[in-house]
Amino acid sequence: MDKSFDPSSVLNFSAGPSAIPLSIKKKFIQEFERPISIFERSHKSADIEQLWAYACAQLRALLSIPDRFEILLMPGGARLQISSVFLNLSHKQRTGYLLTGYWTRWAIREAKRMQQSVIPLICQQQSWDHLALDSLYYCDNETLAGSYFQINDRQGVPCVIVDMTSSFLCCPVNFEAHDIIIVGCQKNLGLPGCSLVLYDRLKIKPHTLCPSSLNYEIQSRSKSQETTPSVMHSWMIANYIEWIQENTLELIIKKREEIARALYLFLDQSLLFINQIAKEFRSTITITFNFKPEFNHLKDIFNQLLHEEGFFYLKAHQNFSDGYRISLYNSLIEQDMTRFIKFLYHFEERQYVAERKA
């Protein structure tokens, strides 16, 4: 990136690792100006344990997390937790998988490696109480396609598991409908490489072969210190939650919804661009779009102008399409998104008129 860009004028649409609020980045730099930063101390010291306890208490208060739920900081990203979640359940599971998109299909492949019984379900299938499921799994916000689906009725399924990596702290959480919540930290909690797991302690029973580093009960007893904890992640999560409290979670969610409505309004009326997600499944967190086929030749000039205006990392996931995606994570909400929306309108107006004249 050109260093001449004013940081306040840059919009980082990266899907993850995602943008970090400028105020947190400044605090991060200031931490290293101390004689001994918090990142250079023993992870067994009291202040490090207090840091994680503070982060958990703040998160519990922010989301009104029920007392029966434990909060763990686990090693590795969400993929590791998705792969190993069944090691924390008592027996081979008959699991329904809601086919919300790429990440659920990936989870199915991992479950089959663990020799779990997999029952694929489509989101339009509104009933699964007749299937005698032990558990239900899904990813609510699919970041490749830009779709969103959340269940609020477990329909008698004993254990509901959800990957909320990209929706956590972007949408309300229904703790009555979910038992295990997996969250990669790199979207709305800072940095990649660690995960949060929120789980109902009444619903798990780790397998005897489950490694201690992945065992929810052992990690809970050790206060997430069974393996050397990431102090940097603890610090980042604590500061992210403080930032959300300062900006008010309800207002962040409301502003995101307003921005998403404005973007979908543009795309639905656009002569150049198209969004292909059915309206009932559209995400307000991940918005995808592409040129209509007859205007694909405009991509090069569009990409060039995006860069010149300071709009970065809009390229769609390589496994999905050659189009674009807008990741509206929390840090973007404090920035001037109207500038980007105006850019889209102005680009279309200029280019479509030019095309008509040609």
C-alpha cells in the first residue's frame, strides 16, 4: 500500500484478518513504549490472569452470557475448533448440517474424517425434529457468498453448534438456541491465530482421547492456560470489547444495517453490477457483487480506481468468484462509508454514460 495515504481515508474491506480500529492500534503501539510491555511478561503472572478474567467479565456483561456458559481462549483458528469439537461430546454424533455454504461443507468433510454420522440439511428445510439428531451444526454468516441464516428454534436437538466467526459482535446471540459457539478472533476481536469457544458446560463430555489442549473442561479449569495462552489476543479482545462499549453495540449494529441497506439498494438498481443472493438470505456483514457479464471489461479500470480512492481488499474469496465482497466488520462502522457508496454511484454514472456513447 502507498504510504502516502492518510490512514483516516483508507477503507480496509479485508475479510480477515480484518481492519482494527485506529484507537486500538495507537494503544497497541503505546504499550510497547512501556519499560516492560504486557506482552513481555510471564503468562503465569497475576496481571496476565487478571487481563483474561477482565476480558471474560466484560464480554459476559456485554452479551448477557448465561452463567452456565464458559468462555475459553483456545489455540488455533476456528478451523481447528471445528475439526475437534466432537472430541468434546460424549459419543459418536448423529449430526445435522445446515448447508449454508462453503464453511459448512468444509465442516462436513472434517466430521466424516472423525467418522461422525452426517445428515445434510438445506436451510429451507424448516423441520428436523423428526430426524432424531444428537447435534446440529451450521455457520450463520457465510463469508464467501455473502449469505446469512440463524436458527432460533432448536426443535428438540440436544446440542446446537454454530460457527459465528464473522457474525460475533455483529448480531445478537441467542444463547437459548445454541450450546457451543465457535469464534475465530480475526474478524471482530483483533488478530488471527486464536479462537473463542463459548459453551454450555451441561452439554459437553470430552472423549477420553481428547488432547488436553483441545479439552474444554481442562481448559476451563486452567482458565485457558492449559497451553501457553496468547497474551496478545487477551489484550486485543479486552481492548476490542472496551471499544465496542464506548461505541455502543446496539448503535454499531444499527449503523451496519443502514449501510447494508444503502449498498443493496444500489446493487438492486445497478445497471453494471449484480448481487446474486436471494433477499431472504442476504447478509448485512458480508455483501458480494460482480459486474454483469456484458460489463466485465470494466474491471481493470474499476480496480484501479478503487486503489486510487483508498478502498482495499475488496476481491472476492478465491474459491467463490472473481468478483468483489464488502466485509462490514465493526471497525469499518466508525469510518465514512458514505464516501464508498458515492464512489459506486459516480463510477456507474460515468462508465455507463461512456458505454452508451461508445
